[in-house]
Amino acid sequence: MAGGAAGVCGWIIIFPVDTVKTRVQARQASEPTFKIMDCVRQMMKEEPMGRAFTRGLGVCLIRAVPVNAVTFLTYEAVMSLGQRLHEELP
């Protein structure tokens, strides 16, 4: 449960930044230079109240819960296995 909650918190914080990064990277090489602040301004004009920054967040949060829960569980299992193996060494 903690892994799922951590994943949700992480995505809520980083999602707007990730959205801007994706838009900047998606620009064609033939297009003029597209600066980060230009992208932010354009996104703010596109949709009121910053909706362009959070479009798709719901789906990402639904996915984040099981993915991060499994990641956390796997990490804990591997750490436990490593500790047991370390204790068995002479």
C-alpha cells in the first residue's frame, strides 16, 4: 500500500513537468527552437486553469498504484533475500 501511495504522490508532483518535457521533445527538428517557457505559455493559453498540464493524470495515477506497489514489494523481497544470504556466509 505504501508503494502505491508513494507512486501517486510522485506522479502528482512530477506530471506537469513531464507533460512540458514531452511537448518540447515532440517538436519537429524543422520547427523553430521551442523554449520551455514558450511551451508553458502556449499550454496555459490552450486550456483554462492549467488543464493542459494535468490531462491524462487520472489514468497515470490508476496505473501508478499497482506498478509502484509491485516495485516496492519486489524491492523489499530482494532486500530480505540479500540479508538472509549475507547471514549465511561464513
